[in-house]
Amino acid sequence: MTDVATLSKNKKSRTFEKEQLLKDFRLAWESRHASLMGRKEVFMGKAKFGIFGDGKELAQLAMAKYFRDGDFRAGYYRDQTFMFAIGQLTIREYFAQLYAHTSVEAEPASAGRLMNGHFATRSLNADGTWKELTAMKNSSADISPTAGQMPKLLGLAYASKLYRENLGLKELIQFSKNGNEVAWGTIGNASTSEGMFYEAVNAAGVLQVPMVISVWDDAYGISVPNEYHTTKGSISEILKGLQRNDDQKGYEIFVVKGWDYEALDRAYENASRIAREEHVPVMIHVVEMTQPQGHSTSGSHERYKSKERLEWEKAHDCLVQFRKFILDNAYASEEELDQIEQEAKAFAKKEKEAAWSSFSGEIKQELKEALQLIKNAAEHAGQQSALKTLADDLSKAINPIRKDVISTVRKAIWLMRHDADEVKGALKDWYAAQQEINEDRYSSHLYSQSEFSSDQVEPIAAQFEDDAPLVDGREVLQACFDNLLENDPRFLAFGEDVGKIGDVNQAFAGLQAKHGELRVTDTGIREVTIIGQGIGAALRGLRPMAEIQYLDYIHYALMTLSDDLASLHYRTKGGQKAPLIVRTRGHRLEGVWHAGSPIGMLLHSLRGMLICVPRNMTQAAGMYNTLMQADEPALVIECLNGYRLKEKMPANIGEFRVALGQPETIREGNDLTVVTYGSMCRIIEDAAQELAEMGIDIEIIDVQTLLPFDVNHKILESIKKTNRVLFADEDVPGGASAYMMQKVVEDQGAYYYLDSEPATLAAKAHRPAYSSDGDYFSKPSVDDVVEKVYAMMHEVDPLKFPEF
């Protein structure tokens, strides 16, 4: 571990160009004033919340100096100065995000969908195609959960390793130039207590990837001092064991003061060189930082910092020390610096006002239109007085927001419910147009809207020769994966036991030996960063498959999947994508932790991802082929008990594609429709034989995917024929079965075609008990299905189907 201040003393002091120094000084003060003004905007009611990067300016300027085209950032919400310095954020855009301006042009990071301080560059063109990432400076889209940026940081750095070492990727120069790109991460000192930080740090050390982590250390985490967060009160002290030496690979670790311009410059120069050239991870612990305005607009730091600490922070403010450095070294005079500060303040104010004018101007125009329409309608409406009062109240709103306008319009339409269409028609038409516009502003781009979306992929049926061999299901997957590895150099797979032994169920057996360790790779036991490894690689143009060994273990990675991957396309309004395929296995086996079907949890958590639930490995292979043609992230849950079951080997293993969102009828019937998926398909099919002997003819529909779900309403057409429906699965009661019922009965309108109450059949509320008996008594069995369906038919015709 190197103390950069000590290192600087032992080397000749470096000289700086006056022009660059004063440019940094100006930008630092522009950023500082943006922070100070941002806080005031919140307190004035013009913004909802504010969190700022004041006190962190100097280190970010140093980092930006060595950030190159093609590099990626994965940071957190105090990095505004860095984003300004690399030219990927303007002060006007910064305030546009504070105000939640819903224009991509005004606020390109998130189009107003994220609170301020969440930075992102737009990796995609408007049509969903990739930009030339090596010709721009890149920032992955930030997330709020502390340390949540760390898993994908690992993946961003891992991509450079792949691009450098995998010769098959050398032509993808829009994504990398020989793996020379560095992934730069930032994190607050308190957030290093999170498990994600330690997992990512360890994984990067194992993988030896070009990753530079900066820890901004201002000695507190909100109100809690370092001694409550970190052993010894110092993250660099406790991570000394990571320091590489002559015999062991590891990290370079630097410690530098956040107000020491010269030492910061030296630290980041060294870090960039080591990471970029040697592919060695680096950690820079930036200590003695300050936070002049406290944590956020939610409170004051005077409540928990001592008078002595506050005085120290004032004296060691990095901008105070930067000014002193410039003056002590005679780079500029007091008068020059005073003028720069004044100009910086004026510039920040001008840009803030321009951002507010643009944001509020849109709303004021909508307000003006709505007021005129309400007043026009009031002249002929029965509730004239009430309408005029509504309009008057709206016209008096201080800093109105769009909610004020739309809510008033809706109330006006309510008041005119008894009036003729010619009275209220113009207002209703305006409101309908605004609904469409606001759908785009606030709810679009949850999934891809490009030509590469999964619903644009043409399905191709699996073809089977007359003498097609019957093989284990896992061999179908093995052939599929072999074909993908052979024909698409961007495809790679990694996870626990995926490499040498070919995964625990042998679907990758022999493929590492054939295609190499960079394509089929073992990882440690670290689910969070397996997913992060995939997200980062996918953000950089690769097509990774990240394996979670069992579905029950996905809980480890659920936050990263939900908060980062699933919301990425939405929270950037189509500005970034990470088409990661997450492969796992679940449903039937035995025991609490190897028989999981927490599908309802996943459906609620992972909107923005596709969720595929194939009933066999042929269907799974067809889904993988489809997903490789699409640009959306997906979770594929294979049937854990299906790898040794016999299936025919498709003749077109590399070409056939399963249409996502389109169910398949796997048994025709007339009496009752059973809707299911995954391993339950075989259970229902077996039950159908028993029921047929009792005179009950059921139709079985395999939904195949739960997100998307039956986009063409095929299930409704079945119910129109049978007039009865049972939703069956292995989730807890009220889980995925309730989701399917809502989609069909409510969304598809199946209610109007039902002659019997719709029903569900799910597992018990607890996790499945161990052994075959545990499975039988915990999850729906063939017997359970028979009795459930029979009871429904008994209600229809008690004489034909008497009680058991």
C-alpha cells in the first residue's frame, strides 16, 4: 500500500500548465456553486430532493484527467464534477435532472426518471443500435442502493480482459481497442461495508482486470463515523492483504488526501497506467474529504459533527486548499482567482435558470392550454362555477408541476359528466393526447422498442429427422451451446462449475476444452458478481450467459437483477441496454433449497427482464436461440428434473427459435383449460390420462414465458371453448398462479366466457420438505390435479361426476 503524499515527497514536484490549473479551478467552482444552488432549489420547492458532490471536486478532476475514450465509469451520486470534467454532463443537464425534466434532449441520463446525481451516457442510437463506444467516454447508468454499482463495475472491467485475450473479438473495435479500456468505480467510505463491495473487490483480484476503485472518504456515512463502519476505521488498512507482491497477484493500493492536488494527480496517473497496461486492479483510498452541505437535503450535518470537526472541514475544504496551492506556487494571483470564482457562480446561475425555464416552460404551456379549454367548456357546462374555481386555483399555483395540470383536467371532466360531448369534447381530446404523451414520458422503454426486441424475432420450428436420436435433455442444450460458441464470438458462459466439468448437469460438458477458458469459464461462489460480470460485459457489446447454479440461490443476486439489470433500459429511456441471459434451474427436485419456484417474487421484482419457463430442454434451446437474436435481458429457468429425460435431437439445433410470449397447446380438450408451465406440464399431462378415464377431457396450455405473457390471447380462445380454467404451478398460493389468473381473467376478459369460478392450484405456503414424500406433500401432485379438476367438474354436473 502506497501513501501517495509520501511518494510525492520522494519525487521531484511536478509542474502544471497554468491554463489547465485554472480550467480545473473554474470547473471545480462551477460544480460547487451547482451544489449550493441545487440545495436552495429544493428548499424553495422547485425540486423534490437533492444530493450533491460538494467537497469531492478535486479528486474527481484528477480522475477525469486520466479517463480515456472507451473507458467506463460505474459510480455513485456524488460524481458530478467528474462528469462535467469528461464532457458528459453540463450544468444545465445537471439541473434538468434535479427538476426531473422528462426530455431526453434536456436530460439525457434518464429523461427525468431518476433523482439528481444519477449519471449515464447514452450508448445507443435512437433505433437501438450501438454507438461507437471506443470513440466516447462512457458512464454506466447509476443506481441508488449503496455499493450496487460494484457488481457491474467488475463486469465492465472483465470485458476489457476478454477483448484483450480473446482473439475472436479483435474485430469488434466499436466496443474495444485491444482491451485497453479501464473501468473506473467510485464509492463512499461507508458503503464499503456492504457485501457487494467485498465480493466485487475479491472477484476483481482473482480475475486480474483493469479496474480502478476510488473510495471517497469523508469520515462519515450520513451521521455515523468511520469507526462504526470499518474495522480500524480505514478500508485501505484492512485490505492491505490484497496488495500484490513479487510472488502473488493482487491489487495496487494508494492512499491520498482529497485536498492534495499534486498527490491526487500522481495517484491517478499511476493507477491509470497500471490498470490500463498491466490489467491489474487498483484501489485509491481518498481520505480527508469533506462534505460542506452534509449528506443531502434531508438533514443538517451540524446535528452530528462536532464544532472542531466542522472547523477542520472548513479549513481542509479541497477548494480552499486548491486555491492555496495555486497561490503558493504562483500560478495565479488573488485577483485572477476571485474573478474566476465570480464568473463560475454567474455561469452556474445562468445555466440553472436556463434549465428551469426549459423545464417549467413546457408545463406552463400545458397549463395555459388546459386553462383555456376548461374556461371554454365552463361557458356551456352545468357546473360553470365549480369549473371556474378549478381553473382559478390552477392559475394561482406556484411552480406548478404536470400533476397539478392533469389532476385539474381530470376533475373538470368529472364535473362535466352530465354535459354533452360538444361541451367537454375538446378537453377530453386534449386529455387523451396528454395521456399518450405522458405514457411515453413516464412509462415507455421498460422493454426494447427497437427492431431487435424479442417480439420482432421470427420463430422457426424445430425440425426432426425420421430417425432423430433420443438423447438426454442436457445433450440438446449441449448441442445448442456448442453451436452458439462456434458461430457467435460474442457469446460466452460463466458460473459456478460451468467450465471444467461443464456445469452440474453437464449441458456444457466438453465445451471448455473445445472453445477455451475465456468462452466457458468457472467462477467462484459469488452470485451477485456473477450477475454483475454479465451486466458489465453486456453493456460493452458482448453476449454473456451468467449461470446461477440453482434458482433458490438467485436471492443472493436479486437486488442486482432488480435494481440494475431489469430497470436499466427503462431508467435510461432506451439509452443503455445489457442483453444478459441469466441461466438457472429450478422447480422439481427435493428439499427446501433445491426445489424452488419463487416465481411470483421474480415476476414482481424483474419487470424489464424476460422470464422464460421452458418445459423441456428442446424448448429451452429454442428460447436461447431467440434470445441471442434479441437485445433484452432474460432469465431462463430450466427444469431441474429434466436433464436426463429423453428428447429427440432437432436437426436444426442452431436455427430453430421459440416465439416468446406465445403459449403452446400441448393437449387438446373440451371440458376445462389448464394453464401451466415448466415441470408442472408433465404433472398435468399425467393427470390428464387419469381424468380421461373418468370422462373428463382437459386442454393443457404451456405458457412458455411469463414475461411476456400470452401476447396473442391464445388462452382466452381456449376458454371460449371450454368455459372453465385452472391455473396450476409450483409457486406459493397467490404467487404466479394469481398473476396468470389476473392476466387472463381481467386483462384478456375471460371472465365473460366462464361458466365456473376460475381456480388456482399451487404449492403449499412453505418451502418443499425433503425427500420424495416431502415433494408429494408440498407441491401439486398428479393426484392433487385430478382431485382439483374433478371437483370443478362435479360442480358442473354432480350426477355425472359424483363426489369421491
